[in-house]
Amino acid sequence: PDLKDLCGRIAEDQSQEIAQLQGYLKEWHGIDYEPRMTRADERQLDRLAPLSGPEFDVELSRMFIRHHEQIIDRSVREH
């Protein structure tokens, strides 16, 4: 239940962030942008699909950690 609650909060927060960034792109650069799933995203979902219970929780947590580590690494290199 804790992981499910966390995922719900993440989805809500990131939906708001995406909308804000889409607004910036539109306002500042006249660009309309809708995010799309990449093949890597689809592979991750495929990897999660057969899992349930603790196996699902562990793999999803690992994916979140890797994803956020990559974002931190990129932002540090770029700034």
C-alpha cells in the first residue's frame, strides 16, 4: 500500500510538472509537445507486466531508482 500511494503521488506531481513545462514551451517558444513512450519505456512496462506482489514492488523500485539516478547525473553534467 505504501508503494502504491507513493506511485499515485508521483504521478500526480509529475503530471503537474509536465503541464507546467508544456506551458513554458508553448509560451516561450511556440512549441506544442506531447510526451510519448519510447521503446525503452515499453520494454520496462513489458518487464513489469508478468510480475506481482513483492516481485513487482522490488522491480518497480529498482526502475525508479535507476531513472532518478540518470536524471540527477544528466542535470549535474548539463549545469
